[in-house]
Amino acid sequence: MSGLPPPNAPELHLSARALACRRGQRLLFGALDFELRAGELIWVRGRNGSGKTSLLRLAAGLATPESGELRRHAGRLVFVGHANALKDELTVAQALAFLLQLRGLAADSGAVQAALDRLGMAARRDAPVRSLSQGQRRRVALARLAAEREPAPWLLDEPFDALDVEGAERLNGLLLQHRARGGSVLLTGHQGLDTQRLQPRELDLGPVNTTEG
Ligand SMILES: Nc1ncnc2c1ncn2[C@@H]1O[C@H](COP(=O)(O)OP(=O)(O)OP(=O)(O)O)[C@@H](O)[C@H]1O
């Protein structure tokens, strides 16, 4: 994934050079190079504990690399972490409106309804978040992506986790639409991604590095 891009390569969104990450005593990866460009999807792979979540946190600016650099070249990125960040005491519509407002997106009832509808959750809009299953919570958390219009980088940590086949299909549809408008995606996960239609590039973090460095 290194080397000079062709002269008419799509706009650069993220670039990592000799990126190293340490968690505690362990060096998770030591010299990672990759570029994420407009319209691309990179599927970060690797065993449990190999550092996939850690890489996304570096990309989001939520953690600092041990060495090397990770540069964000494009506008405001979207980070959807593994935790759903939904408040239990709110209704589904209120919780999503809160996320949309944080992002500076329209959060009126029409916008909320449309986003919930894309994830098949519109009928539960007045239900309290605490009454939802894990998969339903995941759908509501991902509904914020349906309200996005910018070709920004999306950083998604295990977005397919807890989704059923129908939910995964809806998310694959959002990813396809985002790529078509020039958005980019860096995501982790062990299953659910429609590799046939999305044609991801794979970034393999390999086996867990068990040596201390
Ligand atoms: N808060 C922490 N403090 C110290 N070490 C941590 C911490 N969180 C994670 N680690 C270490 O970092 C390693 C990588 O964690 P990370 O969550 O990035 O892996 P992952 O590839 O996303 O795993 P999974 O596939 O299980 O989600 C873990 O194996 C763990 O040893």
C-alpha cells in the first residue's frame, strides 16, 4: 500500500507513515504505511487484540502514536466507536437527534425519521433506548450515517457487530452510497461486509504481537 500514487489519484483523506502503536508494554504494530483516498474502503483485519480498534483511535485523533505519523487531510471525519454512545434514558428519536446535533446536522423530526427509516428503526422512534436489543441499539447508532451528506472519512469500529442479515444489508447500502459520493471508509470487523459489492482493500495487522517492545 505504499509507493507513489498515479498523477490523477483521488483526493487523499488519511495517510499513515511508519506508524507505531503501543498499548501498555506491548508494541501492537511497528511500521504501518497506508493511504486512504476519496471513494476507497479499507477493511482493517487481524486477530483479536492485534490493534484494530487502536488503529481507528489513532486515525480519529483519540490516541497518540508511539512513533511515525498519521495525517488527516480531509474535512471533519466521522468516528463510530464500538460502544454505541446512546443515552439509556432518552427515546430513540431523542438519542439520535442528540448525535446529529453534536455533528452539526439537521435534527428536526423529519431528519430523524428519515435516518431511522434507513436503518429500519422508524417504528421504534418513541421507545426508550434502554428497551432496545443490542442489534437495535447498533442500528440507531448507525442511523447517524444515513444523515451524512459530506464525502468525509468514516472510521467505523466493528459496525456490523450485533446486526442481523437485514441490518447488515442496510449498512452495506450506506457504505456503497458513501463511496459513490467520494467518501472514504476505514472499518474493522470480522463479518458482515459485502466484499463482492464494496471491493475493499485489506489492511492486515496480522497475528497478535506477544513480544514486549
Ligand atoms: N486500556 C488499555 N490499556 C492497556 N492495553 C490495552 C488497553 N486496551 C487494549 N489494550 C491492549 O491492546 C491490544 C489491542 O487492542 P485493540 O482493542 O486495539 O485490538 P483489536 O484488534 O481491536 O481486538 P478485537 O478484534 O478483539 O476487537 C489488546 O490486546 C490489549 O492487550
